[in-house]
Amino acid sequence: MSMDLSPFWISLKVALTATVISFLLGTYIAFRMKGNLTKGSQLFDIILNLPLVLPPTVAGLLLLMIFGKKGLLGKTLLQLGYQIIFTKEGAVLAAAFVAFPLMYRCAKSAFAQVDQKLIEAGRTLGMSEYAIFIKIILPLSLPGIVSGVILSFARALGEFGATLIVAGNIPGVTQTMPLAIYMNLQSGNYQFALLWSGILIAFSFFMMLLIKCITHRFRGGIAAYR
């Protein structure tokens, strides 16, 4: 029996797209939230981190209530000719939703660890805020941001519950590797289920190894920079 490789390619496309979305939104919002200690910002911070602790099925249900045909945004999107539910876009939405908090938390922690004295020194030297961000904040925050990207990708790659609810399990369209594992287990094809599981385990191991290597590589450089 030949093996259908479409879950592998679908998973990669979904995870990569979701990671890009999480990176752009997570990094920007984390930078804007840096040092903001108002009650409103703290509440917003909790909301942003909520997908991290929500059961995947609950996350999927929330997205369904918002983007479904009768959802808050779903009706408007349908009128404009766009459908999110049971499409690849739905799979990306679900993956980005659960991966975003990891990117946000890593970026926020990285920005918070930048020595404020270096920023003040840059301002004293007449550097613009953009130059300070590019030449001081970003280089010092890079290890944390890269770690956030890797963790977001790994989380998006392994997403199951929210994807199943929002995008469905459509072979060749929305069936990712976790969904392929589920389908093969349901049909008794344990060999394929174990094979897809092994691929995901290998990806996860490689992601964690990559984070460790990046952290070790940048640690010396950051110490010298400071």
C-alpha cells in the first residue's frame, strides 16, 4: 500500500504560514506591550496568553463561533465571498491561534531582558527610535525571538483539536499529519499512524535541538556585546 504524502506537505504549508503570522503579530504586539503595566494592558496580556492554556477543542469552538457561517465575522466574510471553515485557511487560522502565545511570550520576555541603560545610551548619542530598535534591541532579543519562531512552528505543526473542528479532516485539503494519525488509528492502520508519529517526534526533537544550539551560540555574543 502506497503512502499518501499530502499530510506532510499540508502540515508544512500550514505550519509555515501560521508561524509567519504568529511572528509578525507576536513580535509587534510584544514590543508594544513592553513595559506597559496598566490594568488594561495586564488584562489584554491574559487574553493574549489564553490560547496557551485552553483545551484545543475549546479553542476550535471559539474560532468556529467567530468564523463559522453564523459566526460574528463568518457572516461578513461569506457575504464578501470568503469561507474560512473547512478550508486550508481554516487550518492556518487554527494553527496560528494556538501558536501565537508562544511567539508573543518569547518575544516579550526577550524585549524585557534588554538592558534599559543601553537604550538610554543610544538616545543620548542621538539615535532614532528605529535605529535603537535595529541596532540595540533586536540583536539582543534575537535568541528569544528565534526560539519563539521555532516553538511556534513546532506547535503549529502538531496542532490537532482546533484544526479538526475548524478545518475538518479532509484528505488532500486540510488533513495534516496529526489528523492523519487520528484517521489511521480509527481505521486500524497502526503502521502509518506510527510512521506519522515518528516524523512528528523527529521534527520536535530537531526543533528543541535547534533552540539549544541557537541559545548556546548567541550567549557568548550577547555577553561580549554587553
